[in-house]
Amino acid sequence: MRSGARRYGAWAGILLPLLLASARPARAESDAQARARVAYEQGLKAHATGDHKAATRAFAAADVAVPSDEALEAALDEAALDGDAAFAMNLTLRAQDRKVDERTAAAVQRVRTAFRDRVGTLSVDCAGASICRLALDAAAEDDAAKPRYVTTGMHTARVRRDGAEQTTTFDVAAGETRWLKPEATKSAVSPVPVDLSGRRSTLRAVVFVGAGLTVASLAATIVSGIDVVAKRSSFRDGGCAADVASTAPVSPDCQGVADRGSAAQTRTNVLIAVTAALGVATLAVELFLVPSLPKARVGVAAGIGRADLSLKLDLP
């Protein structure tokens, strides 16, 4: 590495004011500038003790609080000394999102030359997701939308996307771009009982009404049947029946008696059919529908790219 590391102390008095300068509005920038100053001072102390990892993180934090070429260059130089290929290469991505000076651009090129054969790229398919987070190996969870450099070899990634999680183990080679495309997974929701007591009550009412109508129709059928028997006797007693010998005079209204008897017989037959239909229907509801009315439980399952509706029927 060039003399950049040795110049931190000499430049500190110049760089800190630069880090804290020209920010508006004043109050909002005051907090960010304070964080940048503290982080940069921590980086200087870590560099002085030879703790390049701590110095890298501190200078990188200062660059996040108040982006500056000086903090980014210092972070890149310390990362090169620390040898953390993935962290160093990810620092170079910051230079893609903003314009940097020649010194910082040179530091970016040195890091890329030193570590490009020791890393691959990891990208996560976050298309259409409102939340897409990634926890790589033992690192804390962060935004998964942007590609990142990872060291070659085996890794474990846990992707959380819109409430669904998937853990994947993968291998990445130098220069390789590895895409993670989480598959749809279900996030189960406890079944919700559906109250069908109202329907059960309705069916019970149907049974009671049906039974009442059946009894009423049966009573009407009996009365109608008695009337048929009476008209038949009147027809025979009036000497109207050809197959019955009678000494009584023949009724002059035999045709009328016969017509009224025929109508009564038709009415009775209809009442018999209605009574039978009402009885069968009422019995069917009582035997087959009311006892077997299911207790329904509805569950919804959501996942990546799909949602499932399930219906469970618990028979009593």
C-alpha cells in the first residue's frame, strides 16, 4: 500500500474539518458530522495500534455518516492491509454511486487488482417483494436488493421476503455471479373456526316445519279418505253400482254421485302423494343433513409468489 496509511495522522487536522464542512441544514448535519468525526477518530486510533480490521470498519462508518473521498480512501487502504477481500471489494461499490477524486479512484483500483480473484458476486431475486432481507453466514441481516461481493467457497444465506424465509447453502467460485431465487414457501396461519350454528338451527327449523306439514297433510288425507268411503257407500246404496243387486229404487243422481266420488278419490290420491313426499323430505333432512353438518375450519397460507386457501371439515 502507498503512504496513505502513514498520512492519516498528519492529515487528521485537515480531513476532520472537511468531513464536517458544507452540510445543510445545520441541525440534521450536526448529528451526522458528529458521528463521522467520532468514527474517523476511532479509525485513526485503530490504525495507530495496527488493528486494520477495526480501522477499516471505523473509516467505512465515517464515510456512511458523511460521504467523503478521504474516509473512503482510508477505509480502502486499511481493508487492503486487513486482507478481508469481500469487505474491501464491497467498499469499491461505493465509488460506483458517486464521483471520487483521483486518489480514491486509485485506491479502488488497487483493491480490485488485489482481491478480484478471491471473490464472486451474490445477487438475490427481490423482484415484486416489498421486503427483501438477507443474512449471510454469521452477518447481521441487511437489504438484499443490491448485489454484493462474497469470498469464494461455501456460504449459507437466509433470505426473508415478505414474511417468508428460506435458507440456502451455496458455493461460489472466483468471478462467478450466484443468483438466489427463493422458492415459494408457506407461512401457515392457524385455522379459524367458522360458526355454522346458524345453519344447523335453520335445518332444525326445516325439520320441524316439515314434520308439521306432514302431520297436517296426513290428517287431511285421512279426512279425504273417509269422505271417499262415504261417497262410495252412497253410490252403492243408491243402486248406482251395476254389480250390486238392490231392491231400493235407483237414485236419479247416480252420475252426480259418481263424479263427486271420483273427485274425492283424486283429491285423496294427491294428498297421499304430498304426505309421502313431505315425510320423505323431512326424514332425509333429519337423518342425513343435521347430524353430519360439518364443523368447518378455514385456513390461509401465504408465501413467496402465491397464497393458498384450505378448508378442513371436522365431522361430529
